[in-house]
Amino acid sequence: MTAVFDGLPARADQAAAFLKGLASPHRLLILCALAQGERNVSTLIAETGMAPTSMSQHLAKLKDEGVIDVRRDHRTLTYFIVHPAAVQVMDVLHAHFCGSLQAD
Amino acid sequence: MTAVFDGLPARADQAAAFLKGLASPHRLLILCALAQGERNVSTLIAETGMAPTSMSQHLAKLKDEGVIDVRRDHRTLTYFIVHPAAVQVMDVLHAHFCGSLQAD
DNA sequence: TTTTCAATTTCGATATTTATGATATGATCG
DNA sequence: CGATCATATCATAAATATCGAAATTGAAAA
């Protein structure tokens, strides 16, 4: 009986940390943009209307969590999604909160 | 350019609130159990080892968010998952954090 | 109707998250 | 080298989430 969930708590911690990484309106907006293709920080700021500091912090969090990664192009930093589960979660969210035939 | 994300912020808020509802190790443990079938509170407490107060609070949160619902059976309350997106997210998490051929 | 059992609500302490302003880094252009 | 542009880091305050203990509800058994 105590064995029913053996090992689960550890995985639950990981999974919860991953979900927390996505669970913010700002970060979802960022991921929504990145889902359409990689973007540099200035572009993300322009598209989302977020403050630069806030953007940096959210990008850092997503990067720490392994959801996105960066590449340096000349003077700008280009971010892109790298976590497969993140893409799948975004798909689920899109289907449920944005309808199925929306252009966005 | 300001129109690129028209209407998105509102949906991002909803989606983020939904994700926040799931984003806790305790609540994932609860949902893991409920994914295998409905359960009453005592059973959930026994299976997860959580304190009763904590269990109630997490169940309340999941219910507020529309993820689960309750039914009263004689003297006990039986909870079950009702949100389709929650099931899908759990599937994604399971595939990525628990491997694909685990009994759990 | 009194007791009992299952579960919830309330409350206060602690921890985590978030936003914001100021400062710092680091690559490039002149 | 010195200025500048893109972005990150630091510091702190405000908001939010979490946990445990004690008290409460509400249905049913006696």
C-alpha cells in the first residue's frame, strides 16, 4: 500500500517544476510567439508589450527550466523552444483555450 | 503590429490559471491517483501520505479551477477528473517524466 | 437527538513569485 | 579606445501560494 506510489513523488517534483515554468500569462505569451518561430528579445518585447526587465527574467526562467535555449546572432540574442513536452502542452492549451481554427 | 496578439492576453490568463492549478507536486500526485479512477478523500490521503488539511486545500483548488468534481457517496466524498485538457496534460507529463512503459 | 466520522474552513507563519527601477555586461561600431 | 545598442543582473517591495493546528460543518448511526 505504501508502495503504490513508490518513486512517484520525485517525478511529481520534476513535472511540477516544469509546469510552474510555463504557468504564467507572460511566459505563455512568450511561448506563443516562439511557437511560431524563433525570436530575438526586442521582437518579443515589441510583440508582447512587456517591459524589458520582465522579459529577461521570464526568458531566464524558461531557459533555466530547459524549455527554451538561446543563440547569439551578431548583437542580438535569439530564443527558441527546445523542450518537446512544452510544445505538446502548448498544443493542448491552444486546442482548449483558443479554439481549433484560430489564426491568432 | 499591436494587433498581432489581439485577444491573446485574455486567453493566456485563463490558460496560465489552469496550468497553475496543476503545477504542484501534491496536486500532480492527487491527479495521478485520480487518473486511475475516482477516489474518496481518505483513500487519497492513504495513497499519497498527505495531511488531511493539505489534501482538502488542494482538492478545493483543483475543484475551483474546474479540473475535478465531487460526488457524495453515503458519508464520503468521491472526487474525479472532469477537465479534458487536464487529462491530456497528464498524458504529456507521464510520457516525459515517467517513461512510456511504467506501471506506476 | 446525541454522537461520531468524513471532510472542510479558518488562521497565522513562512516561502515563493512577480514587477520595477537602477546598474552592469558584453558585443560592435566609429 | 570610447560610445552605443541589446540584453542581463541586482535589489527590494508587493502579491500569492503553502502548510499545519485548531475549530467547524454536515450526514448518518445509535
